[in-house]
Amino acid sequence: MGKFFREAFKGRMEVQEIIKQCYAIGNKSLVLISLTGFITGMVFTKQSRPSLAEFGATSWLPSLVSIAVIRALAALVTALISAGKVGSSIGAELGSMRVTEQIDAMEVSAINPFKYLVVTRVVAATITIPVLMSYCGMVGLMGAYLNVALNEGTSLQTFIQKAFEQITFLDIGTSLVKGIAYGFTIGIVGCYQGYNAKKGTEGVGRAANSSVVISMFLIFIEEVIIVQISNYFRV
């Protein structure tokens, strides 16, 4: 991480490579995030309805779902899917380049492989994951609206109004912080595992696997820490 920050703010940024990596990250995860986000919103609404119906409070469903999706589900769903798709891809790609000595060849050619390979991928993940998280939240609310509209006949305008009644700028800001933290974690872990891969093709597989496992583990730890900090400001 120290080397990343030193290299990131030194010299010219590889803007074209960052854009390329942003597209690759979004393209790999978009379909899965769309399906998972939509299903998550629909299923969470369906599961929450019986509990609220016991108290005659089904009108609270839009608020309940929006709080759950924006505060937690959108960020976690996006991060876990991206850790599996993006983290493993980065770890395998850089690991393959390491064991086939392509990175060593770049160093001999007076090219800074760390800045070109690592910094660009970490920056791209840090930028793209929050965007995907916002998209996942929107798709999740669409799934929730579809379920509410079919069962309660609620209009889209009423659903949106009720959904955002309890949402504050702190909720939105916390979600963006989560997205940035998760994106940085996925990028830095994947790059670290791949950049330091050893033992041939076996090392490539180990780098891809470790990227996913460690990223997910750190994501849950960050979730607990960020939630505790946001709750402190909420009180």
C-alpha cells in the first residue's frame, strides 16, 4: 500500500490504461450485479412482508427495503461479486505475468511495471466499484418496487417518495465510503497476490484463490468498522 501511494502521485498517470481497466471491471461484473441486485431487492421485500403484515404495517415496506439496500445490501452484494470476478481475474492475470517473467521483462525495458500494472488496476477498482454499487442499489429498488406494485398496487411515485423518506445524506455518504473502501481493497489485494505469485502455474491458481478469500474477509471487517463509525455519527 505504501508503494502504491508513492507511485500513484509520482509522475504521469496512465489514464488510458485506467479507463481500459474501468471498462474491464464493469463489463465483467455488470450482468451478475444486475441479476443479483434485482433478485435481492425482490426477495428481501417478499420475506419482509409477512412480518410487517402482522402489525398492519405493509405500507412501511418501501422504507424498510430502501434502508436495507442503501445502507448495507447494495454495497455488500457488489463487493462480494466483484471480489469473485474482479479480484480473481486481477490475481490470475498478474500472477501469470509474474511466473512467465513478463513483469521482469518490463523492468529490464525501463518500464515501471508497478505503476502500469498495479496502480492502474487499483485506481480503476476504486473508481468503478462505487459506481457499480450505486447501480446495484437502483436495480435492487426496482426489484422491490415490482414486488410491492404486484402485491399492494403501489404507484412508482408513491414508492419512491416512501423509499427515500428515511434516507439521509449520512446513509448515502456511508455507502459511497464503503464502495471506495471495498474497491480499493479488492484492487490492492488482487494486485498484491498476483504481483508476488511464485511456483509457476500452481502459484497463479493460489494467487487467484487468495485474492478472493482475503478480499471477502477484509470486506466484512471493513463493513463492521464503517457501520460502527456511521452509527456513532448517527446518534
